[in-house]
Amino acid sequence: MRNKVIWMVRPWIEDFSAYDHFAQPLGFLVLYRILESLGYQVFYIDLLTEITSALRLRKNSDGRSEYSSKCIDKPTVFKNIPRYFKRYGIDEEVFSERVCAMTRPDTVLITTGMTYWYTGLKQTISCIKKMFPDVPVFLGGTYATLCPQHALALPDVNDVIQGNPQVKFFKMLASSTDDRTIVKNLHSHHLPPWQLLPQTTYAVITTRFGCSNHCRYCAVNKIHPDRESKPMEQIEQEIEHILTFQTIRNIALYDDDLGDDTHKHFSSFLKFLSQKDYPIKWHIPNALFAGAVTEDMAYRMKQTGFVQPRLSLNYIDKRMTPTGLDKQSMNLIEKASKKLYEAGYTEGQISAYLIAGLPDQTLTMLVNSGLQLIDIGVKPYISQFSPVPGTPLGDIRIRQLKETLLSDDLLLTNKILSVYCHPGWQPKELVDLMNYWRNQCHPKETCNYSDQN
């Protein structure tokens, strides 16, 4: 009797923009390893980044890259947005050719990302069901966790796995089998199978899950409700495993709430790295809490290869005023950036997040906050707000959009609407501001941009 076959699929994205900014479904990859260890025959299909020999996309030296894409029809709710709507990933023909060489699945698992990417997910499920109409499909990941009822209502979805995929999936699996090894595997440490991604030149790692803050715009605590740190021995094993792949010398640290903890986990991690000589460039896409930066932390970050540190502030919705960031926030960022500069970082390398698109926000708030950052040598980095269902500010913003656009489609959570459908600015004003700071305005150079431009 053959082992059961499981397909694990990373679906297409349908959106106005998408970019591989150190984006890998880490929990999904670990789940692959667990299933494999249990004796299942597992196939991993990445519809975003599987690249044919004829396709060459621009890639940065750190591994970030474009996704291939093609223009598709724009959903009705976006009809007035003057941008192309695209499907990102490989062509359907390439997908069909890929799976023809694979064994027919007994089960299909699909990971999910942003809530407003569900249309690409629907297309993925549709293609699979055309080939195998009787094979059950299970969804996991961010969208499945935040919007389980919406996900269950999609055509041909059999069930939704919320939260930690390893725990929830194996509980479901254990209910239909007598295999007692499943319980043991729940508590085992499994290394992500980076060999499945031969094109990648970066890896990702999480040393701690969850967040101690409860920001009104964030859903981290819904996805990871418990704070949990990995043992340093386990972290070391993961790093050593990554370094066995000669093409990977960039690692993105996925921790949320980085540095902002009472247990000094990040400081301990930096001390551990200081004792090694890893040939790694470290990236922190989720940013570092400005109030946590000490002289020792800044020095060790520079010493161990952390590049272009990005700072963040918790509860930033309460910190931005018409005159800019409040005094406490500016003190935190100024002290943090000073320590980072003294540690050896240079102009243009340090940035700080600002969120655009929060309810009741104005362009003046963003402009003045950004000018304050520039004045102390920190580059503003605008992150467009995507309202998350079930969060206080997310629900407020979604209600505003429903009233404005006369729609209740989950596509209203798309960050594009923070630019093109916000009462605080005209679309061109925010687009020009983001482009100006991204392409021209470097720290400590004269900047005369104002919201009257």
C-alpha cells in the first residue's frame, strides 16, 4: 500500500503590486518537513517563485526580487483606481506541466497570506479542482486564521486550519488515524527544507513568536496569541542548517515586537551571534522597537551583520499628531538612531516606519512626522495601512470604506485604498510624497517638501 500523497501549494497573488520582500511561508515549510518525517509523500508547489529557465526576473543582491505577472480584469470595487491589476506567479500552463509529472494527491494543503489576496487563492483552487475534482482542499495561514468563515465559503474548500498549522493540522490528522508518532512529531524540532527553493538566495528565521503589545491596527496576537521563545540551541541549529546551502547568505529575522521584551531575548540572541563568525547579512523587515536600542545592542548589530536597520514605534496611531510625532516618540527614535550611528551605521542606512491610511489621519501628520525624522538623520519609510478585520482600527476603516464604496467585499482590506480612497489626502499627494522620500530625500540633506507642494 502506497504512502498517502499530499500536495502543499503556495497560491497565486492577485493585486496591484507584489514583491518578494523576504516573503516565505516559514510555518508551511516546517509543516512539509513534519509530514515528510511521518512518511507521507509530499510535493511542494510554489506558484509565485517557481521560475522556468526562459524567465529571468530582476533580483537584488540580498535575494529580494520581482514576481512574474500578467494583467487581468480588475474587480469591480477597484474600477476607479488607475492602476493595472495583475496575477503574480507562474502561468497556468507552467503549473499544469509541473503537476503532470507529480503523483495524484490524496489531500491538498494551501497556505494563505493577505486577506485581500483571496481571489488568487480562488483561482488556484479552481485549477486544482479541474484536474482532481474529488481531492479535498484544506486552507491554512494568515487569511484562513483571520477570516475563517469567509475562507470556508470559498468554492471547493473542505476545511480551514486556524492558527499554528503544525498543531491544528495534526490534531485533525490524529482524529482520523491511529498513528501515535503524530503526537511525538508535534514536539520535535524540524528544519525548513530550503532545498525546495533552489532559486532563493535568502532564508528566513523566527526566534520568538507573538507580541507583548496590543496595537489597535495589528493582528499579530490573533495569529500568535502566545509569547514563545526558541531555545538558543535550536536557533543555532537552524542557522547552521541554512549555511549548508552555499547560495544563501542573507537571513531575514521574522520576529515581531523585536527588542521590545522584558526577557531581553534579542539582546541574548545578539550576544550569541557575537560569539560566532557567520558570513550572514541579517535583515529585519518587521523593524526594531526604537525604545529598546542600547549602545551594546547597536554595536552588536553592526558587528554581526545587521544591515539597514529599520526602527518602529508601537501604538503609532496614538503618537502621530498634526504637528508630527509626539515628543516621547521623537526622543526614542533620536536616541536609537544616535546609538546606531555611533556603532558605525552611515547616512541613508537607518529608517523608521510611518503608517499611512489610518482612520482620521491627514497628509499634514505624515509630512510633519517625516520631516522630523529627516531632521535627525532617519529616513521615513511609509507603510500603507491594510485594515485587518477584527482589529479596532481595522474595523473602523472597513466601515468607512463600505459607506464610501457601497461594497462589503473583503477586497476593501487592500492597502491600495489607503492611497486612493482616504479622506485625508488626494491620491497624487500621497503617491508623490512616498516617491519623494523613497527616491530623493536622504537623511540630513536639505528637504523642503511640504503638504502645499
